[in-house]
Amino acid sequence: MKIIILGAGQVGISVASNLVNEDNDITLVDNNPAALQIVSERYDLRTVTGTASHPSVLEKAGARDADMILAVTNSDEVNMIACQVAYTLFHTPTKIARIRENEYLKNSPLFAQEALPVDVIISPEKLVTEYIEQLIAHPGALQVLDFANGKAKIVALKATYDGRLVNHTLSSLKHELGNIDYKIVLIFRKDKAVIPDDDTVIKAEDEVFFISSSDCTHKLLQAIRKKEAPTKSIMITGCGNIGLRLSHSLEKKYKVKVIELDAERAHQASEVLKNTIVLNGDAADEEILLEENIEHTDFYCAMTNSDEANIISAMLAKRLGAKKVMALINRSAYVDLVQSNTIDIAISPEQSTIGSLLAYVRKGDVAMVHTLRRGAAEAIEAIAHGDKHSSKVVGKKINDLELPESAVICAIIRNNKVIIATSEIMIEAEDHVILIVANKRHVSDVESLFQVGITFL
């Protein structure tokens, strides 16, 4: 697939690094030649210097025969105009734009084909907010990922020394948890992926990935985790795009306090937020946190624009007694350093965004893609089409599929019902098949399984 990525920021570079090794022809466009030079030295792709929305720059990048344009510059306006130019002058089939400003997002008629022809809108702030809401609603989870419009979830949990998971085989755990319908589909142990079987023993510090129907998820977490009091109070630092959106969303369900260092921004936030206490101050100030009863806070969310400030304030909040702390961290190198130490959860905006983009790049009919373990693996929701003559999966039992060794089928959604996968289940046409691919080099092999042969009409 020929893909033009507009913008060599964190999202653009992350998407390029994910796609460049998957038999894609990638061109990266940015007006910063120094940034492009660094990228071209690391990855096998073309670069073009210039303003991403200019017709001459897009033509130089190969827009006339491109399959897709991903407009992910830091400017909403540049992204929208680039899609307009690609549609009008070059008839690019698929146009995806990152839009951050809520004023644009809440006016969907803007993006009709006869107006601004954007096929897919990606909003990092919206995606991160929804992701954090899921984590708050499922205390103890490291990741909570939705599939089939929320009918199924994959949940990642850390196996702790005093928890119910450690030293159990998968089969003995199944017996102990009773009639909860779930499956353990992947374990990360010391940064290595393990595809488990019934005899696999769960060890302390393992990251264990479960799949279940959404109806069973809370029951599963309650059975595995120690009984935790429901979340009531949340403290958020930072009133930027993500912090403000998150506060606005959470104040409907929880007691929310926000700390913002900039006085003008704090004042603006106080006018927007109706049921939130907004404080002007430094979240790294121990006195402020103590005055605001940090020891009684259920979730502390550090959401400023500074990774370092988020890490320091989250560590301080944890030391002062906050039950759970999470930090927004843009630099991927920091994520592994801090998560699971003092900081419970590190939130990576780029990983949330990349998952949404990958669903439109994958070959075959792919409804959803989520990255696992900061991009080390992928969870894919693919739709089976065709019949036993034109498809490599339809009409076959899971046990008979030629899956790569790092891939496992987790569940099937059929007629709006979640069926946890077993080896004897036969895949039918229009099934939504949820898979985990632990080694991303095998993603293309999984994609080819779900591509329909030319005999299918």
C-alpha cells in the first residue's frame, strides 16, 4: 500500500515506524528538514520537505497514485486542507486527518464529501479520554480494550505476589474462578510474550491478558482482585486539551478536582467545568496536595504537557497516599522506566492514536486494532467473508487454521454474541474474529488469512 504521512511529529513517526516494515511504500512529509533527516536515517522511507497542504508538495510526495493520506500534523487546519487538496486534485481514495479542536469535532457536517472530504477523523484527546475512563471504571487493570462496539473486552492485569493469579496453572485458575466465561490469551513475562496453554503457570509480575464479554469483565475483575472500594474522588493536574476534556467527562460521575499552574488557563477551565473544583497552583507542591486531601484520592491523573512534571507529581501523589496514580507520557522511552514502579499506569497518547489508524491500513476487513504492551503486540478484530472455497478461514475449525506461531484466536462475535474461542469452533461467514498477534512480524500472515479470493463475488 502506498501511504503518505503528513507530519513528522510523535504520531507521524510512530505510525511510520509501525508500517514501514509491513510491505508498505511510505512517504513522510514535514516542513522541518532536520526532523526528516533523523527519520530517514532510521527507517527505509521517502521524505519530502514542505508545507503538507500545498498541492506541489503533495504531488511531489506521490499523491496522484497514493492509496491513503494520513494528515497528522500539529495543525488541524493544515490537516483538513491537505485532505481537501488530496480529494480535489489527486482523487486519493482514503483521507485520514487528526483533528484536536472540539469546535471542529462537534460540527460533523463540516467533514462531508461536499464540504471538507475527510473519510476518517482521529482525535487523540478523545481517544485518550475514553481510554482513561475505561481504566478508572476497571480498577487494577493496566489496559482495557473494547472490541465489537464494546461487546467484548481484553483486560491486562499484573499478577501480584498476594493476588489470586500467582502459582496457578490456567486450568486450575479456571476451576477456582467457577462459571465466569473468559480466556487468558497472552502473558508478558520479563518483556517476553508467552502464548499460554492449560499447563502454563502464572508467576509474580506477569502481565496477564484476559478476554471476556463486557458483561463478564467486572465479575472477572472482582473475582481476581482484592475487593476494592468504588472510585469516588479523582484529582487531575493540567487543563490542556486532554486534561480539560477528561475533567469534563469525569465530573458527571465522580468528585473531581483539577490543579492548573497557569492562572489564566485555570480561570478558563473554571468557567467550562460545572461540577469540578479548579485550583490554581503547582501539582508538585506537597502542601497543595496535602491541603486537598491527596491521601483520600482514589485516582490521581497527571495530564500536563510536560512528561517530567507528570512523572514527578504522580510519584509525589503516590508517596502522599493516593491509591492509584497515572501519568500522561509522550516519550515512549520513559514509559517502561516508570510504569509498575511508583506510577501505576503510564498513558501513551501515540499508542492510543496508532491503534485507531492501523485499522484503516490493515489488509482485509479489519474493524479494530489495538496495540498491546506499548506496541509490542497487536489485538485485531477481523471480519471473515466469503465461503469455504474463497476464504482461508470460513468453514474451518480454529484448530485447522494455518495461524502463525505467535497468533492466537481469542473470541468470535456471532449474531451479537461473544463466543470464547476453543479449538473445535468453526468460523462462519461474517464472524468478527478477535486475535492477538504477539510478534508483529506475523501481522501480514494474519491479514492474508482474512483476504477473500478472487472467486468470491
